[in-house]
Amino acid sequence: MLGSMVCKMRGHRVNRRHVWDDGMNFRTNCARCDAALIRDREGWRTFDNNRDLDERRRPHPRQD
């Protein structure tokens, strides 16, 4: 809860130790609030299901 409030004020903290490639973009989760993040041309932003879901994306490498 506190992490999400900090992220709303300061922005998300990219967890660079857990970045992975989904075949289209780099992905990770916020180190504070655990929100799903995606990197595009403008930089890191929150993953948006309506905008970013694509059947060509590979699942997380450790997901079964």
C-alpha cells in the first residue's frame, strides 16, 4: 500500500535484476509496488492489458 502511494508520487522503480524479454519488449515488475512494467521507445511504463496484450508475446520464462 505504501509502495503504491510512493510510486504514484515519484514513479515506479524498475527492478533491473529481474528484467526479461517477452519477444517484443523488455518486462519487469516495480520493486516497490510489484506493478507489471514494460519498456517501449519512450522508456519504462505500466503494462496496459488493453494496449499491450498480444498473442506473439512469450510468457515469463519461469511461468508454467
